[in-house]
Amino acid sequence: MQRINSLQQKIIYVYSHLDVTSHAGWLKVGETTQTAEGRVRTQNEADNVRAQILWTTTALRNNGETFSDKDIHRLLETKGIEREKKHNT
């Protein structure tokens, strides 16, 4: 893990797509130094996809170390939650 070296605080966020039936039940986990709202908007506005942010937190442990969205994905995998494989489109 790494310690924060800048004034930019990392945010971890979880959101879902509201209008994409093929994504029903899927959750997107990400990280940003922007606001979660701004990052999710940027990720989805080109495709005109509505999204709902379900959870956000600072990516900072009690001991001052940071964590990433990759750490969240690894934790979910240890709980038996599979990640969708990325495909080149």
C-alpha cells in the first residue's frame, strides 16, 4: 500500500446503470480524484447512459494508507463475486 503524497484525495465509488437492461444487477467499482458524480458523468455521458451512485468513500485506511478500486475487486473475488471479463469493442 502507499501513503498519500498529494492533496488530491482518492475516492472509491460504486454505481449501476439505470437504463441498460443487459447490465441489470451489475455494479461498477471505480476510483477518482474528482468527485464521484463528475467521474461517473464523464464515463457515461458519451453513451447517454443514466447511472446511479450507490456508495462512495475516501480511499484511506485508518492507518493512513490508501487503497484502490483494484483492492475492492480482489476483496469481492475472495467472497466469490466474479468480475465481468473486459472485452475489446
